[in-house]
Amino acid sequence: MGIQWRDSLSVGVEVIDKQHKELLMRFDRLLNACEEGQGTAELKKLLAFLEEYVQTHFRYEEALQQLRRYPGYEEHRAQHASFVARIRELREKTDKEGFSTHHVLETNNMLLKWLLNHISKVDTKLGEFINSGTP
């Protein structure tokens, strides 16, 4: 049931790909923990990691976009902000309600959609722009 890095997720920018691989590895841990009946314990670790790591990752991507004058910067930044807000909401829910299977499923669904949509489509466009040599 796990999830593995595949070349089709590469955006062609080494640092970004490395960061995406780390995100995928953490998500894979959650999926594997779910198979072992340990999803709620792993979710707690994942949310703590995500709150910090995605902010670092997004700051890097956004700084690179500004440096390269990426025309899709505002939309890309808005998607990042939306994802951070969703992580924060989930964290607040779990702080208030405790960790449950429902939260594990919600996180799995959110991360899977994010990986499929944002990385494979939005970040790929960014990688193409950066690798095109456009100043």
C-alpha cells in the first residue's frame, strides 16, 4: 500500500526533487503505519514534521520563483498557502479531538491529492520554466 518515488514526479530541479522525495518518504511511513494499525501514532509525527518542513520547502520554491521571475508565482504561492492552512486546520482538529482513524484517512486523502496534483502538474511547470533557461 506504500508510495514510492518515481521519475515522473521529478521536476528536474535537484533540490526540489530531493525535498519532494523526503515528503514522499514521510507519507509512505504513514501508509505503512496504517497497514500495521499504527496510523494515528504516525500521523502525530507526520503533522509535526509537515508543519515545519513544508514551510521550509515552500519558502525555497517561492524564493527560486521570485529570483527567476516565474510568471505563475502568485498562483503557486496561493496553493502553498492553502496547503499550509489545511495542515494547520488538521493539526488544530487533532489537538482538540485527539488523533483518530478519521484524521489518518483525511490526511492520506489530502496528501495523495497534493502529490498527484501539485507536484506532478504545478511543480512540473515550475521545473520546466527553470530548466528552460528563461531569465
